[in-house]
Amino acid sequence: MASTVDPDAWRRALDAVPSAVWLVDHDWCVVGRNCAAERFGGLAAQALGNDGRDDPTVRGSEGAAALAAVLAGGGRQTLRVRHPVAGVWVDVTVEPDPIGARVVVDNVDKLVELERRTRLETAILASVHDGIYGIDPHGRITFVNAAGNRLLGYPPGALVGRNGHATLHHTGSDGAAYSQTDCPLTRTLRDGQPRAAEDVLWRADATALPVEYRATPIVDEAGGITGAVVTFRDLTDRLVAADARSTAETALRSLHELQLVLQPPVPQTDDPQLGVHYLPADVAGAGGDLYDWQTLPGDGLHLTVVDVVGKGLIAARDALAVTHALRLLVLAGTRLDQVARQAADLLADAYPDLAATAITAHYERASGRLRFTSAGHPPPLLVTPGRPPAYLEASGRPLGWPDAGTDDIVDVTVPPGGRVIFYTDGLVEATSNLPAGLENLARLADATRHLPATETARVLVTDTLASATRRDDCLALVLDRPRHDGRGEAR
């Protein structure tokens, strides 16, 4: 027969306990319960006289086993379960009692959720690549995530409890120390204003860590400031990259300025009128495309356009060597059909790897006569008033090849109002289709025949490269023979 206890005496002792409590005797009979047990989940399984195993809390195998173990003389048993009826998490404690067993049940649903959220937040903090740390109202560090410890060079837990300003932010990026009162991070604790800036934090080894940081206040329900959270991102890679970009841009500008220095100034003559425009390849501020002009004794003008294989400063050096060799040979009176061949011979020993194409031309102002030879260079384009542009084909082999140069001299007359366009292959090889490139250049030359030489050269280069699928050094040199009025003046 089931044992009994005085329910009133038992309840007077336990009704003030917030936990649900009931007693089970050795016959598994519920012999006592408190008010919290009666209210728990609206259940009646703990009613006096009922079988303790009927309670949903211990109905499962784990709960029943715990109750059986205690009733059999075992020690205290604890478990956490999801209550099958109330739908909440509960902590169940089964303890020995003189009557049999005492079952204590606490609703820990909020605690379980808090623990879950804490684990989630901890996992999130651990996975974030940016450093994060918290400070209390007095500026003491309360937590640091794994990335923060790594970036600052501290082992886990080493920063907790330290003053954040004195430890991490005592000195600015300019090396000047400032007080905690003036520290932007701790000012957030006083005025509740978020702050963001770029500065430095100081590592454990006393080196500066450039960071982008943000301090955000922690505000309680009453509006009081209870601390702040500081997030920071390492700017080392960004600053190194910015410095590298700046250095590269400076180098490119210097190379481009060098290229401009290598280019001779445009002769200030009315006849011919000359225009030139040059752009290097994207990867270099200088290149192997170069031109030269020189007034010759009498009525002549020497013109050269050179395209050295390669890019950058080495190509610019080689192009300058070629233009100088060609100029010296011309001024020495070398026959035009022998200039490229002799230049190749002169340069072979000093520049054994040189490969370059070239146009060497003589222009006579009075007659408009143009004579030129080609060393493997793209053909110039003649633009005659009232007629479609036409390429002036010429044979020849590049410098650096066997039997460089040519015996073929092209001899044409540029009519008044006509022009000749010299260029490098970057202007017609902007796509992989060379015939299309030549056709496009002729079309642009026809469309710009009304423009001055200088403007035409610029448009030819910029318009071609605007739709280019490949980029190389690109040069256009435009020679215009002006019309003359009745007084013999160019117009």
C-alpha cells in the first residue's frame, strides 16, 4: 500500500519554492507536491496518488531510469530535457528522500535560449576577420574576439580587464600621445556618439597596427551608457597596395615624361604643317614608338618613324638609338636607299637583340615631293583632295633582320591641301584583324581631312584605341602640304 505524508506540512515548507517539486515513494506513488508543480504546464500527472512514472517529465526512458535509480538507493540524478507537453526546456533533478525520491523541475527555456544565443554570438565573433573588443563604462576591456587577439598579438584572455586606452590606443598615428580624456574611443563612453576613423592601435610587441575602426556605444533600456564595442580592420595590406600603386603611377609618369623628352619638338613651319600624337601601351609609360625630324640643307625636311619590338624603357632606348643613327647617316649624305641598311650595321654590335621597323623620308617644301624607304614598316597613307585615301606600299626588311633595309624608294608628290599619315602598327593592329585595321584608319583619315594636322593625329590615336581589343604603343604623325594663296602664303 502507498506511503503517505502530511500534504499540508509538506506544502507549507515548499510552496514558496519557485521550482516544481513533488515526492514519489518507493511504490512510485506521488505522495506530495507544491503549488508550482500544480501549475506547471497545466498538468495533473503530479496529483497525489498518481503513478510518478506517468508524469511527462520522467515518462521517457532517460527520466524513468533516473527516478528508478534513486528509488533503488542511488545518488542524485540530473538531466535536461525538452518537456513533451509544455514544450519548454527543463532541468530535472531527482534526489533521494526518506520517503523515496524528490523530483525538482526548473523551467530553463530562457536560459537555454540565452546559452544558444551566447554560443552563436561566440561562434560569430570567432569567425569574423575584423577585430572586435568591448569596454565597460570605465574603459576596461571586457572581451576580445579571436581575430582581435591575433591582430594585436595577444593570447586569448590576456587583454580582458586591462584599460583599453592605456593598452591599445595611447598614441596616435603621428606618434603623439594623448590622454584618455581626448581619446576618440573613450569619448564615446561619455557622449554616446558613435565614431569612425583611421588610426593606429598598438600591438603587444609595441608596433603600430594601422586600422580603420568604429566605436559604438552600448546603451541600456534606461538610456544609460554601459560600455562600447570597438570594431577594427587591419589596413596594412590596403596601405601597402596604395603605396605600390602610387609608386607605380609615379614610375609610369616618369617614363612617360622621359618619352616626351625623347620626342623632338614640332618644327614651327607653315610648310609642311606637322602634327603628332603618341600613347604608350597600358603597361608602360614609355615605349619603342618614336619619330624624328630634321631640317636639311636647302629646302628639305628629314622625317623618321621607328617602331622597336618591345615595350618600356628598354624599347625607348633602342628606338632613340635607331632614330639617331638614321639622322646621322642622312646628315652625312648617305643615299636614301642605303640609310636603313647602314643603320642596321652600325647598331648590330651594341644592340644585338634589336628588332625595329622604320620609315625614312625626305620632303621638299617647294615641290611637295616626298621620297621614302621602308624597313618593314606599315605603309604611309596619302590623303589627296577629292580622292579616297590611298596607301603607299613599299618593300623592305626590318632592322635586326638579315639584309635589313631596301633598294626600293617610293617617290610621290603631295598636292597642295594633301597630307601624308605615318604611323606605327599599334594604330592598325588594335584588333586581330589587320585588313580591318587598315580600312578603319583609311576611314578615319577621310573623316578628319578637314582637321588641322595636330588635331587629326590626336583623333586617329584616341578613336582607334577607344574600340581596341588589344593595346600596343601607338603613334600617328601627320604631314600636311598647305594650299597657298595668290601671294604665296600658306593657308
